[in-house]
Amino acid sequence: MLEVSQLTVRFDGTPALDGADLTVEDRSIHVLMGPSGSGKSTMLRAIAGLEAPESGEITWNRRSVLGVPAHKRGFGLMFQDYALFPHRNVAGNVAFGLRMQGLDSAIIRSRVDDVLELVGLPGYGDRSVGTLSGGERQRVALARTLAPRPRLVLLDEPLGALDRSLREHLLVEMRSIFNRVEATVLYVTHDREEAFTIADRVAIIRDGGIVADDTPEGLWRRPPDGWTARFIGLENLCAASALADLGVQPPSSTTTTGVIPPEAISLSPTASNAATVAGSHFRGGAYRIELDLGAGSMLVTWSPIGIESGTAARFDVDVTRVSWFED
Amino acid sequence: MRTRPWILLLAAVPAAFLAYFFVYPLVTILYTGLVPNGRFATSAFVEIVTNPAMRSVAWFTLWQAVLSTVLTVILGLPAAYVFARYRFPGRSLFRSLTLVPFVLPTLVVGVAFLAVLGPGSPFGVDLRGTIWAILIAHVFYNLAIVIRGVGVLWEQIDPHLEDAARSLGAGRWRVFREVTLPLLRPAILSSAALVFLFSFTSFGVILVLGDLHHSTLEVEIWRQATAFLRLDLASALAVLQLVGVTVILLLYGKAGKRMDGELPLRPSAEVARRPRTIGERLLITATLGMLGLIVVVPIAVMIARSLNTPTGLALTHYANLFDPPRASAVFVSPLDAIGNTLRFAVPAVIIAAGIGLMAGVVIVSARGRSGRIFDTVLMLPLGTSAVTIGFGFLVALDQPIDLRASIMLIPIAHALVAIPFVIRSTVPVMESVQHRLREAAAVLGASPRQAWREVDLPLVSRALAVGALFAFAISVGEFGATSFIARPATSTIPVAIFRLLGRPGTFGEAMAMAVVLMAITAVAAMGIESMRGSRSGGV
């Protein structure tokens, strides 16, 4: 189990991480998600031992690793640009960590073959890394990271350099690989869909601090604040007064904002609230419907069929699905 | 692409110049070595092998060059690393500082270290005539080659590669050995080849600091030809040295070719960062301290000793240069030497710039194989030692026309050495403006010649000015070739310094003269730096 508490890292005086806390359970895939410049890569590098924190603590199984240099931590790190060694072939790259452990060359060879098999590149050992496609490079980098069987696998935007269709394919594959080798994973990304697809838990990082840490569903259902709600892609943020007009009352007088997940809005001719359809866009599988409530209020929902713009529509809101916060 | 006739015409001038002033003298040297008295004889070559004195010269030339190269690389790598990877106050100043020794004439380098490590040293040592003085001077002179050559590549190596190796369990030393060093290897090899080349053909430094206890092939060629008039032996030695130089240049070319291999390249701006740990700050401080010591101290001591007189600090030695108390018939007055130097520099610059520009246009226009061959051939004088060029002039240029008394001989020798610098300064610029801008000009209705005048020339003129300044700096500091072909009346500053060093009681004047030469060179070097700006040039 990895525990990070009150971690602070400064570059030239400006904090890149500012008192960040995070716990990664054994054999879980924990995603660290945040916008660029939020400190997520710095967090990863500090855990890997490549960046020295100014204060705070990092422990593995309750023992501090701060005094342990990067090469002795037993944490694997994979980079967005893969950082494959250009002077070594595929097998040479994958074998690197095993050689550092001083393993017998016969063992190394069989482990390299096993890992290349695992990532779906059997027989690629003799290939030069310069001849590989982007997806193949990604798999080699993953194989290199997993080969020494690290206690913790750190991944920094591992799919960031790939195009969308390949990304989705590899994401599912990576999840099954991590489950198969029972890896403990901390996965950094800025992409919500990627995070939600692979994560057991998602931590949200903002300005060097962790602002939320929950399961993907928990995060979607109970975002802790408006910024996080918007960041994970929730759109229907409404002032308490606007919600009151829809018959949705805030739980207390201090909660000023509510967010309605799109699936909590149901369209029906007999529903109690009226609106005008302002836009209707096909997004593969369903239509994204924009409802104009008048007075500048807009709500977004999904519908299996398209509705022409300008049409009057009626809708209900599932009150139990609305989450509230002071914002 | 079809070669146009005007290119052939333009190529003819540099080709003829090179043929008559470079190839012909070299062939004559070979002939003199093999056919000493009108008959074929290998006696001179046999003598090199059998004579223990000659054998030891060859052996010394080799091992001092190896040792100089190893030391320079060992000291240069940390500095290359520091400049490539860290940002700190005074970085560009220190970087420019490392270039200073390289632009200094080798004779000035020799004199500076004579001031520091020779008789009357402020440090109480006298290393004159020892290998140590020579090695230290060679390191001083060549450090910039390693710092620049390796540093440029180091800036482009993705630090993530090293981070990846660390997270895979490699300690710092292991990372350096298994990742950094293999990636830097082409740059280290090509820099080392250049350092080896310059140490292998070292002349001024050895002559001043070796005190004739130590002699390289270069010094021995000069000695055999000028002191013992053994032209056959000198020729044989020159041939031997040429073979050595060719081998080094081939290795250099091979190392350079491997640099083209693909690397995960990154813009350098991203890589360099401020130091964060105490260890990093310590490394930077130690490196800068080392550089300061090795670069600043010799120059400072030389200046101090040029001002040092029995009655305290004074400009006496400088005054003596203008009013020499011991001028004689066989000895040019220092003032005349300064005049000669500047008089020779002007035609040398004009010839080098003119021929270099013509050659550059040919290289850029005749793309492909023929352009590359032309480029390589024109680089040859750079690899050939200056003494060999001077010696070649001496043995070859008496016929068909006897040019040996010509006043133009010295500028021609200087131009020969300087042309490669003009080419290297201008060709990259001409190549970079070639495509887009010319196409733009053509689309706007400019003929090729108009396009050249309107687009290329203004851009190239700046690069040509840099090349001309290089040529000027080379001309004023050139010693090896000049020492062969200068007569007493046509002595230049370096020759005068060497004469002053050889005479009793003029040590201070020699220092003063070296400072004057350094000042002239420094002005040219500052011009080069300011005109090149931030652009990293070819040389």
C-alpha cells in the first residue's frame, strides 16, 4: 500500500505540489487526474524518487521510502514519450531492469519472452525500437516497466501519444494485463474517459493538492465541488434559485449550487417542467439535447431520438440524483 | 540535377588554387622523400624506423596525443554536462569563456603556460621541458572542442531516458555507463578525434614548452628542414604524419556519420533547468571553478608578467616593442612585425573569403555526390598540419614560377588554412536559405541570379563576415607555416614572439608581444561571437 501525506515539492520557489495526500491500495488501479500544470506528473516523479520533496511523507507498507534512491525503490515508471533506449533493441529495452537486478541471463531471456507475450508482441525481441509503430512502442515501454515486477507501477499519460481508436483498444488491454499480473498501479491522465474506463478509484488533483478521491461512479454521483464536477464533464451546474423553480429544494441554506447528471433528466410529454429545445446533436448512440429554460438557464440531457430545435419539450428531474455543494 | 556550366567555371578557381598550393606541394614532399637525389630511395623512411631518436619522436607524438585526448575528454565531459543540463547565472558568459583558449593562437597558449609553469613561475614550479606543461596546455587549448561537441548532443538527449533507467533499478553511475555514455559516444568519438588531431600535430605549444626535450613529428619536420637541411628526412616525416592524420580524419568522418542516427531529440530549452540539490550546486561550482582556473589563470599570469619589471609594474616591455633597444639586422623589430602581420592579414582574408565563397556556392549548387566530394577535398588543408603546408611551399614553389620570394606567399598559406572556416561558416546559411526563400523569390518573378542577389547575398554576407573574421584571426596567429616561409624582414608577430623567447633578456617583451597578439585575436573573436549571436555555427 502506498501512502502519500502532505507532500510538497517546489521548483524555484513555486510549489508544484502543495500538501497532497493519496493512498493507493494493493492490487488496485488508482488514477490521478488533473489538468496540465496541476502537479500530477510531479507527484509521480516524487513517488518514483526522481524529484526530492520539500516536506511530507511517502510510505510503502507503512515504511518511509524518502531516503531510498529511485533505483532501489522497486517502483516502475512509464513515460508518455516512452523513453525507449534508442541504442538497444526491444529485448535489450525489456531486459534492462532485469539486468539491473543481476539476474541470470537465461532467466532474463525467458522473462523477456514472457513479458513480450503478455503485451502481445511475441517474437519482437530482435526488432530495433526505431522500426516500431506508436502502439508497438507503447507496448514495449509497458513490457519494460512490468518486466522487473515492480511493487508499484507508475504510468505518466501512457496513452497520451496515441490516436483515439488505438487508445481505447490499448486501454482495455492494459486493464486486463494489470489485473492478470495483480499490479498495484498509479495512473496519471488528464482524460476523463480514460480515467473512468481503467480506474478502481480516481483522485482529482488541482493546483498541487488532491481535491477529490473516489470511485468513478462515486465521483460522478457526488462531486465534491463545482470545479471537479465541471472537470469530470458534468454540465448541468445550476444555482439553487434556478433549481427551486424546477421544484428541487436545496438540503440546507448554505448549499448554493446543484448539479444534475444528464441521466437524472427524463423527457416526457406529461412531465412537469417546460423548456425549448435549443440544440440536438447526434453523438453516436444517442442525441445530446440542449434545453433552454429561459432566463439564460440551460440543461443538457440525452435522448435516443433527435428533437428538432425550437420544439417545446417537457422534462422531470430525479431529485435524489442531484448533488449539492457550497460553491 | 544537371550541372550548369557556370558552376563548373566557378568551381575551377578554388580547384586550381587548391591544386597548385596544396596538392602540388604535398606531391612534391612525397617525391622529395622517395626520390631524394634524383633516384628512388627509401633510405629516409628506413632512417625513421632505425634511428632511435626518430623512433622516439614518433612514439612521443603518439602517446602525448593519446594522453592529451584522454585528459581533455575526462575534464570536458563534466563541463559539457553542466552547460547542457543546468541553467545558472553567468552560464552564457562561462560558455563563451571556454571558447577563449580555442581561438587563441597556439603560440600564445604556449607563452601563457610558459608564464605560469615555466621559469620564474608565480607558483614556484618550473615544468618547462616536462610532459606536464605540454599536457596541461593541450587540455587548455582543446577543452572547448569537447565542451561544445559533446554538449550539443547532451542537450538533445531526453532526460526521461535517464529517469527511466533509474526507475528500472540502475544507480547513477550505471545510468551513465549504460544509457548516457552509449548515446554520447558518437559526439565523444568525433570530439576526441579532433583533440587527438590537434595534439598530434601540435607545434607552437611543443616548441615553447617542450624546450627541445620533447619533439613531435611536427617539430621534427621543422627542425630537420630548417636547422639540419635534411629535406629528405623532413619529407619522410611529413609523409608519416600525413598518414596518421588521414587515419584520424577517417575515424572522425565515421564517428560523425554515426551521429546522424536517430535519437529522441528534444529542443535544448526544455532540458536545461536550475540546479535543485546541494550536490548539483556543488558540481556546477566545482566545474566553473575548474574552468576559471584553467582558462583565466594562464592568461592573467601572462598579462601580469608582461607588466612585471625589476622596478615594479610598468609598461616598459610594451614600450620596448616600439623602441627596441636591441634591434639588429637579422631581427625584425616588433613594431615591423605588427605591421607585417596586419599587412598579410588583409590579402589573406580577401583570398580566403573570395575562394571560400566561390567554393561554398559550388557546394550548395552542385548537390549530391560531387558537391560532397568537393566539400571534403576543400576541408583537407584543415587536417593537414601547418608545418607541412609551409614545408610544402618551401620545397615545391620554386618552379615552374619561383614564388618563394613573393610577398604573397604568406597570405596564400594563411588563406589555405582559413578557407575551410569560411566554407563552414557560409555553407550552412546558404543551404538553409536555399529552398523556401528562393522558391518564394522565383514565384515573385526573380531569375535565379536575381534571387541570389536579392535573397541569398544579404543573408550570406553576415555569415561571410564571420568567415572573414575567422580568416583574420587565423592569419594573425598562424605560426607553423609562417615560420617556414617568413624571412627576417617579413616576420609576423608569432615569429617575433618566438625569436624574443629565444633571445636572452627579452622574456618580458615576448610576454608583451603575446598579449598584443591575444588582444588582436580577441577583437576578432568578439566580432565572431556577436555576429553569430545565439545561432550555433558549424565550427
